[in-house]
Amino acid sequence: MSRSIWNSTAPKTNFPTLKESLVVDVAIVGGGITGITSAYLLAKSGKKVAVLEAAEVSGGTTGYSTGNLYSMVDKRLHHIQSKWDEETAASVARSRTAAVNLIESLAREYNIDCDFKRVPWYLFSETSKKDETIEKEIDAASHYNLRVEEVHELPLPVKVSKAIKVEDQAQFNPSAFVRGLARNIENENCRIFENSPVYHIQKEEELTLSTPSGTVTAQKVILATHSPKGVYAVQTALYPYREYAMAAKLNSGDFPDGIYWDTEAEFHTSMRTYKVNGEPYVLMLGGHHKVGQEDNYTRFYDRLEKNLRKYFDVSSIDYRWSAQHYKPADGLPYIGESADDNIYFATGFSTDGLTYGVLSAMIFDDLLNNRENEWADLYKAKRFTPIKSAKNYIKENLNVARQYLKDLPGKAEADSFDEISPGQGKVVEVDSEKWAVFKDESGKVHCQSAVCTHMDCIVDWNDSEKSWDCPCHGSRFKATGEVIEGPAFSPLDKRDVKSKNDS
Ligand code: FES
């Protein structure tokens, strides 16, 4: 199971559960970096705000990220430039720079102890095979007011052919930042609730959000939940992937801070350092697969550990975690109103979510206050870009169609509960219906329908996270069926184990 370095080291928050009926201007679903920064900006501009977090503040993707902040993008600026144009790539770099600057100023203003530091960002090739990628990125970045240079060595024990170094990027502990900001902004006009999952949004003249023990009625709703909750057309243009991370304490070596991205390695795509109580750690992030479409999830951690030990003198691996991201069809996130319905979302961040999350908050603040925002049009959620989206759209939606074929009879993983080991789950066919069956460590069996409550795909057992993951749009459920993340509102439908025995 995941244990993130950020959530384990940042002081926890203790906000109440919603147990009343509130009326506010803006309801925000999700207490990650997007939701909490949106709440801060909107409350500051005079809006009455309520944040509804299903679990704990920063307990979702924010707390399972890398803590890296940069103007560059996972997809590479030169790709944005060739898919879109130079002006678009410049706007992406400028807008992301503005978001990083806002994080720095908030950390300073509220004296948030989140280890915010300006550091260099590197993209490197280990052999000359990918030198051309580096050269193109140097060329692209040097057009956009970034301090760029070509280097041939890294301050890490990794051999390098060529690298781009960009100064003035940043790192922090994202959970310490978001929780610190949340503590500073909560007041009677900015209420924050934890353990308050939204399971329904009633759309009338106003919007009413229901949680198990309360409601919030609002003029506007922001779904700061990564993929928007519910069914939206944008979900055909969003593709869910998971990545893995490990933090290793070192026997020797105390490497300088920096963000290090590898263009070539199959498994370690990113590295950074962090200190816990003065002890140096190296974080390595890698592996990459579609959600709910793997046979052996633990192999990703095995490969990360092997790579860490290859490069560093590892004493112990104290933290490991995985996180989900959504790739957008045309390379840019979707930020804005969904369809003239007063519901706003921010999604498709790829692996660049911390910076895009804060940028989304800046855009929401302007949109909901009827102010111009220079980037709102570029990222608008309602855009239609068939040519730029076509390749990913066709490939990924064919993949989704294939997942629905798993619903055909005879595709179950086990015929009997006896085939399931303690601590594991399998899809079992019972009376022509697929059940998601989990056997806990005591041998007790927990049964639920394997049909995802979002749009009826069959879920897959994730043996690393002990969760049921949906291969279609990325909803994830606990072993016992409760929603963890993704567009599904409702838990998996319970099934009675007796009916299996009767049958
Ligand atoms: S997340 Fe859409 S069908 Fe499961």
C-alpha cells in the first residue's frame, strides 16, 4: 500500500465533517492543491466558499505527487510548439511560471513551512540517442524567457550525454503547503470539511451537493477532483495513467536539490532529493501504465528499487507510493466551465498537476469574478480541437471500447472464492454476473458487483494498492467498494456472499 513521503511528514489537518445545510457562493469539491488554492483566491475576492473533501486535505493526488514545480511540461515545450504554435507554447510557459510564483508568494506570506526552494530543472539523455530531443527543448525553452543552458554533467551519479538546465524552477512539500494554506484560510466565509464525500449534485436554478450528513447549495461548483465527478463529454478526451515513486534513505551521498528528468530510461523518468529530519533521501519516479490494465502491479516498485540501488548507496526504502494522472487528447489541460451549467472543472494535467492546479485556481478566480484572464481561452474546457486530438482520441477510445468487451461472459478471473488468497481480490462470475471479490487477511470475503458505477466497465484488481481500478475512465474503489477517486460518485454495489453459496 502507498505511503507517500509528503503525507507522512506534513502535519495533518483536522477539519470537521459537514453536518449541516450550508448556502454559499461557490462549492469546491476536492481539498487538493487546486481546491484549496481556489478557495483561498475566491474567498479573498469576497466569495463565500465551502470546500468538501472526501477524505483528508491533500490526501488525494496532491499528496502522492513529486513536489516539483516548473514552467516546462511533461509533453515537452517543443511538442506543444509543433502541435499548436509558438505563441501557445510561450503562453504555457508564462502561465506556469506565474503559478509557481504564486505558490512562492503564498508560502512566504503565510510563513508555510513547506521547504519551498528554487532549484534547477534538468532534462537529460544518457546516450546520444536522445540528444536531438534535448536540442529541440533547448531551442524551444530559450524563446520563452527561461534561463536555459546546455550541460553535459549532472550533480548526481548518472552518466549524461547532453542535458538542458533551466534555472529558477522550484520544489516543495506539497502536502505541507496545501495543509498549511488550508489552516490559514479557514474562517466563516471559507469553510473546509473533511470526510465529506459528495455523492450527488442536483442541478436546478442553484446547485445542491449532497454528502452523507449534509448539503451545500451554491451558485457555482468547482470540481477540483482531477477527473470531473459524473459523466462529461471531456472524459472521452482524458486518459488515465498511473505512475510509481520511491524515496530511499542513503548510506552516503548528499546530492544537491534539483529536478532531474530522463529522456531515455524505461523506468526512472524523474529524480529529486528531499531531507526528512536532516536525513537525505533520493526520490525516484517511474513506471507508467493505463489504469486498471496490468497483470502485475508490484513489478513497478520492484523495477524502481532496482534502479535506485543501481545508482545510489541505498540504506533503506522508507516510502513508496503511486499516483494517477490524466493525459489530455490535444496536449493541454481542460480548465473552465463544463457547459454553461455553472459547473467548472480542471483536468488533463498529465504529470504537471501541481503547477497546473494553481494555475486553474487563478483562472477560476478571474472567471467567477467576471474578470479577464489571459490564459482562460487557451485552456478552456469547452474547446473543440479535432485535428490536434485525433491521434490520441482514436487510439485511447479504441482502448476503452476494448475494456467494455471484458463484460462478455467467460472473462472472469476465478470460478470460485477458494482461488482467492487472503489479501487479494479477483473478479468471479456468479449467475452470469461479475463480482469483485476481496478476501481480507482473516479470510473474510467481501463481495460487490464488478460493474463500475460510473459507466459500467468491469473493474480490475490492483494487487499493489489493494484497490479495484476501472480501466475505462480511471475510477478507483477500495477493496470493500468505497470510492477512492475518479469520476464515479457511488461505491460498487454490495453483493451478499450467501447468494453465491446458495447458487
Ligand atoms: S470510470 Fe468510467 S466506467 Fe469506470
